Amino acid sequence: MIEKERIAVRKNIKKQHILVTGGAGYIGSHVVKLLLEESQHEITILDNLSTGFQETVDALMQIAKEHCRSLEFIQKDLSDWKEIATLMQNNTYDAIMHFAASLVVPESVENPLKYYLNNTANTANLVKCAVENNVRNFIFSSTAATYGEPDSCLVDLQTGLKESDPADPINPYGMSKLMSEKILKDTAFAYPDFKYIILRYFNVAGSDPDGHIGQSTHNATLLIKVAAETAVGKRKKMYIFGEDYPTPDGTGIRDYIHVVDLARAHIEALHYLDENESDIFNVGYGKGFSVKEVIETMKKVSGVDFSVEIKERRAGDPAILIANNTKIKQVTSWRPQYDDLEVICKTTLEWEKKLKR
């Protein structure tokens, strides 16, 4: 089924009220944009704007207006459990898409309690509120960091990590997400009407090709974003953290997925839960690029030979993380549309040129 046919069929699906936590942030906002453009769902964004942006909310409100959609923004913090309980009691939500989290690996090593409180404890409370208020579908933003350090790096270059592979995080960020996954699994076992999809992201990058939204994160740590900032002169230079990994060029290898393809996976996950049980899916392209390959690609698309310096490894960084995406392709209609490193780099670069900070 081609994309246009799939969207046309889904115009007849049941209208839902969806709560999107972290919807003013990078990935959440791209999911909201797709929902506004392609569905009749009512959307409520819940965000404390600590890493999300009012400008992003404003852009999404304009898109909602253009498509005659219902979009509400509520500025609250998930750590205010009393407020979250009141919100859930006073509204009827059919599904929750949960993006709000802390996600910087080195920071999680330095400040683990922040991650266990913000990521795990707040997720547990949100799940509790969902169960108490009959919210039956929960889409969870997880991470490839739950897998930790794969045992056989060279094999993973060929096969990628499967959802059934052991989960053994090597940093508090990955562990905080794995603990949240366990909370979802145990809750679904105890409450049969509650269902979830866990999406284990690999390395998200890129921006909305239309240029309406993008990654606006302050002090960004994601490689392609940092490379784009350096290419446009917002940084004097960038760093490669370690070139002594057991990889062909000595730098870490990651599976980079365009944010719009990742956003599409959330839409597919929501539809999947209509007629299926809870599950876990990897979301990546099934191939990896090294840090040096990414930097060379950004130099190529930007035409700028920016400065790069080698530094020592960062704590908590595995050598290789590549997805085996067979499962999500087999059981859902998800098909990547932007599986091209140059396209990912170009859309990141164009957003960075537009972003005035």
C-alpha cells in the first residue's frame, strides 16, 4: 500500500484525544506535526519547556489552524504529580505518547539521580495516572541505549540488534529507560486493558523538510546537529570523542534515522495498537556510519571544511549501535522515506541556517 492510499484509508479511523508529553521538543513536535497533517485526532501537548520551545508550539498551532485541527498546549512539569493527577482526572485521553525525558548520556553518568527521577519515577507516575483514568494505549519513547555494549561488534555491523537481544545498559540514561520499559510491561500484565508500544530509537537526526520545525536544543550533543552548527559558524570547531574504538576507522558507529521517519513510526505504532497487543520495536535503518563518515558528509553538503579535534572517549559510549528493523517492517506499514545520510545532513543544515541562536 502506497503512502497516499494508507493515509486515505486512515481518515476513517476512530478519532482519539492524544496526550503528547514533551510535544514541544525535537521528536515530539515532529510527531505532533504529522498527527495534525494526517489525522482528525485531538492533540494536547504537555511540556514544561525546559528543553522544548514556545516557538515550536507556535509553529504547531499555526499548522493546526491551517488544517482545522484541535491542538491544546499545557505547560506543566511531570514531576508535579498532584498536578498531573488532576489533569488526567479532568480530561479524557484515549492515548499517551510519552517523549518527555532527559537524554544526554554523559550527563546521566555525572548526575544519575536526575535521570532516575525525571525518566523513571515520572514515567511510573504517568503510567499510574493512565491506568487510574482508563487511558488504554501508551506509546513510549525508549532508546537503543538499553542494549548497552553489544558483545560482538563486527557481527552487529551486518545483522544489527534485535528486540530479543539482551538489554544491559552501560549508563544511567539507558537504565532509566529500561526500568521504564519494565514498568510498562508489569502494568500491562496486571491491567489487561492497558497496552503499550515501546519504540527503541537509534540515533535520530535531521529536521522537517518543510522547514517549519527542527532541532532547536541549546548546547546540543547529538553529532549531526553539532556538525551543522560548526558548518554554519555557530561553533569554532567540533570534537570527535575517541578514535580507538574497535571499528574500521576507530570512531563510534551509529544508525542515524531521520526524525520524520522516526515520527512516522509513532503513528504506525498507534494504529498497530488498534488491533494488536503490546510490543517492542527497534526504529532505525539497519545500517551504520562512523563519526568520521558523518563529519565528512556534513562537510560535503555544506561545502565547509570546518575544524575537528580529537578528544578522549566520553563515559558511557558504546562502540557500535545498529538496529535490526525487520520486526517493525514485518508487522506494521512503516517504511522509511528519508534513508539517506546526505538528506539527513542537508535538512539539519537548512534548519540550522534558519535557526537564529
